Amino acid sequence: MTLAHLEDVANIAGAVASLAAAALWFWASSVRLPPFRNIGLDSVSKDFDPVHDAIHRASRRNTFAALASGVAALAFAVAFYCRETQIGL
């Protein structure tokens, strides 16, 4: 594989990963927190379970979005390296 081909592959991978990150972060932001009904000083922990579960779901989704963003950054770094190396040849 030549540097030109590697650059093309890295650019495509970066674009796909960037789109995936955007979609995953949109998905993570779509988690709805349930309303805090009947919650007061005398509430027990089970009253907060739905809220905890929703926050946990959003956190897991954000993990995947951050991973996709990291892949995109790495792919674009490889593409940049390939381009700069070709200029020097």
C-alpha cells in the first residue's frame, strides 16, 4: 500500500468515524431523564433508580461517541502524516 492509498483510507475512516461520533452523541443526548416526582428529604434510594438508570445509559452512549471521535482524530493524523511525507519526497 502506498502512502497515497493509506492517506485515502485514513481520510475515509476519519470521515466515517466523525459521522459515527456525531450520531452517537446525538443518541446519547436523546436520553430523557424522568421527572423528580414525590422526591423529598424522606425519599429512599429506589426513588432515584430511574434517574440513575437514565444517567448511566447516557454515560455509556457517550463512551462510544468519545471512542469514535478518538478513532477519527487518529485517522486524520495518519492522513496528515501521509500528506506531509509525500510533500517531502
